[in-house]
Amino acid sequence: MKMKDSILIIGTGELGIAMISNLNKYVKANNIELEKIGVLDLPEVFEQDDKVLKVLKQVNADPVPLNLKENSIAELANVIKEYDIVISCSGFSIGAGMQIKITKAVLKANIKKYIPWQFGVDYDKIGRGSAQPLFDEQLDVRDLLRQQNSTNWIILSVGMITSFLFREDFGVIRLSEKRVNALGDWQNSLTLTSCDDIGKLTISVLFHKPEIIDEVVFVSGETLTFKEIADRVEEFFNFKIDRVLWDENFLKSELAEEPDDNLKKYRLVFTDPGVSWPLSKTFNFQNDISTLNLNQWMKENF
């Protein structure tokens, strides 16, 4: 009988690195022995990215070179089946259909537990047919998981990754112009969670006793209205913020002009109530786990 679990983390982007680092911290702090840790990404990542190689060496993880796009579901499943637990940190940037492909491979591999890349909003609440078609794919993944009972799963809803809020091309906070653009209404709110906190909370949920299985778990750093976000930014940077409301009519007309623009889809869909939830609802609040609020995140990153 196997006593130690093995874990595969897919992806070495910002979230993947945070996941690997927090897994390492947690198992050391809690004296957990794992059989092995694997990290899956493109072959060239392990050949060329010194930062990734350094992190892998620190945690004694095995590089697992594989091209998610080019390799078949069967080939991917053949790799995944060597592990008990899979955490996917490869997001929307790898392309439409990829979350379904990875999930099908995981289910084909018949592993013990899967944490899919669902690190976003409340897709169940938003529902199908939103401005962002990629959100429908997330619901397809949930359907695949809920229709089977061989592999246990955990989904973490985190809201928006805090760093995304500061992307100039996303357009909400434009520091270069000293401006905050509110999406839909100044009283609309966003739940924000830092990448490092997502890593920390994912690992905490994974090892939580009693075991959490087949459940959507809500976490957050902080939930703020767009007015509160503008106030915080103005106070932190100590300059006057120009405040502009992008109402739904404006956002819809912008998207109509460029219907394939992913960021304009995001702007419109982030006016939905399913993008935020109260702190009291979250796993971190209920388990007294500290997370970064917006001010703390800005202090660490600026």
C-alpha cells in the first residue's frame, strides 16, 4: 500500500512558481513526506529558464517536459498517471480548449485528486453566455468533473489575481495616466487575491483535515468596490487620481468595435456580481489564515 502521495504541478508561470514554493513551505513546516514532486512545462522552459530550474532544485522537484498543445490526451494521461495529485497552473493564455483537454487527460489517468485551473471568479453564478467565452469552457470543465466519481477534485475561486488589476492594458488602474476606470458602476466590487496567497491557500485546502473533496472553495485577499480601489490607489501613491466610469453601454460598444479583443471581454464580464464575495464566506477567514489586502500588496510590489 502506498503511504506517500506524489504531486504534479502543471505550469511554471507566476502562479505555478507560487504553487511550487508554497507546497515546499507547507510540507517542511508540517513534516509531510511526499513520494515525489513533478513540474510539467515545455521542454525549452527547463532548457532555458534559470529561474525555473533554480526553484525546482530548491524543492527537489523533477522537470516533466511536455508540450500540452502538441501532445495528445492519451500522451498527457500517460505522464499524469505517475502521480496521485495534479494541480494545474496553466491558465487561459495557453489557448481555447486547453482546460478541457487537460481535464480529460487527468480523468483518463484516473488519479486520486485534481485541482484544475479554475483560479478565477464564480463561474457557476455567472453562467453560460457571458461576454467571455472562455468562462463557458470553465463550466465545461466543471461538468466533466461533476459527471464522474473516480477522481476527486477541488476548485478554488479567487476572484481576480491582484497583479492583473494593475495591467495597463486591462485598463482599470492606469498608473501612467494617474487614472482609475470603474467597470459598470463605482459600487461594483471585485474580489482580489495575490498569486502567493493563491498558492498558499491552495496547498492549505489540499492538506486540510477533514479532507475537502468535490467542492468549490472560495478564498480572497480582499473585496473592494471600484470607489474603494480608487481611494486606496490615491492614498498609497499620494497623487490625485482621475476617476472615469466605464458604464456597461460604453463597455459593450467598445467590445462591439473589437469583438475578438480578450481584454475588452474581461472588462465587460467583470461587471457581473459573480466576480466578488464577502471575506466571511472564505476558507482563509474561516480558518484564520492571513492574506494580503490591496495596500499590503502595493507595499510589497511598488
